[in-house]
Amino acid sequence: MVKSLDDVRQEQFAMQLIAQIDQIFKIKKLPLWLRTYEILATGPNCGLIEFVCDSMSIDEIHKRGEGASLLDYFVIQHGRGKIKSKKFKKAQKKFCYSLAAYSLVQYILQIKDRHN
């Protein structure tokens, strides 16, 4: 994705820090998971950002009618309608590890955003 009229250098530096935090999680053998992606500032007000394929926002999930809540979505997508299935439990566990990792990153880096 090409981004202009925005200082991408800050985002690039933040992603480099997130990648380092991910390496620390791996070194310490923590089950926490972060998905890093490439950001390349090509000038003071522009850059390239790697697009994360197959990602959806919660808003998009709601608009598609794939669940009234995040739990509903996980049951539909990973549990075949069954909350006690092994596939659902595995997806739920991975989501919790990812959520914990990103929560730590946001706390450590004091990341704030104006979007929901």
C-alpha cells in the first residue's frame, strides 16, 4: 500500500520495535504472537506499507453478518457452530496469546490511535 501526506518514518520505527519485542518473546519461549509487516519510508511524507492479506476489522465482520459478536464469529469460523470443538479452543487460545502480546506492545510503546 502506498501512503502519502503522512510521516511513515514513525510507523516504520514502531514496527522495528515491535519486531524486537517479538524476538524477545521468542527468546524467552513465551507463547505470545505478533504479526509484523514491512514498512518503508520513501520520503519525509510518504512510504510503502505491506498489506496484510485476509485481514478483517470487527466492523467488517459485523457488516458481513458473520456474527453479532467476536465470539459468534469464532464459533462460526472455527467451531462449526460448536463452542467446545478442538478447533475452536485452539483458535481461541491463539487469539488470546495474540491479544496479550499486542496489549503488552501498546502498553510498553504507549501507542495511541484516534480510530476505534
